[in-house]
Amino acid sequence: MNNTEYQRCTNCVMDTTAPKITFDDNGICDYCNNYYDNILPNWHPDEQGGELFAPILEKIKKEGKNKSHDCLIGVSGGADSSYLVHLATEKLGLRPLV
């Protein structure tokens, strides 16, 4: 049996029911700290992100030229992955194998 005292993150809803969760001295979980330290500084849903993504998109298209597909997308059938396929094909001009 787990003898860890129950604790909930002071920043989100995660708690000690999540296996291996840890908390800092301020009671913030490692999931939140990972987001603030690693994801947020690199998250650019604006023009900067578009500029950073453009060369990657061009490389994918170039390497996929004359092939039946230029990328791979895992699809669960849910709204998120279905919308990703829509964006890839209709907005980005990709030819994914789904």
C-alpha cells in the first residue's frame, strides 16, 4: 500500500493519485514545472511559430516529393486527430499516410 500523504498541486488539479508525481517546495507538481520550464518557452502559436515551422514544412515536402505520402499521422478517430489531418491536408498541403 502507498503511504504517501495526499497532496494536490497548488497550480492545477493533479494530485498524488498520479503515479510518480512530485511537488516542489511551493506545492507545484512536476507536470506544471515541465510545462513552464520546457513547453511554454517554445510555444509560439503566432507569426513567430509560423516562421519557425516554415523551413520544417518545406523540408517535409521536399523529402516527400515523388512519393505517395510525405508524412505520417496517427488517427484515433477523435476530433483532435481528425482535425490534424484536415489541417495537414487542407492548410499545409501535405499528403499524410493516416
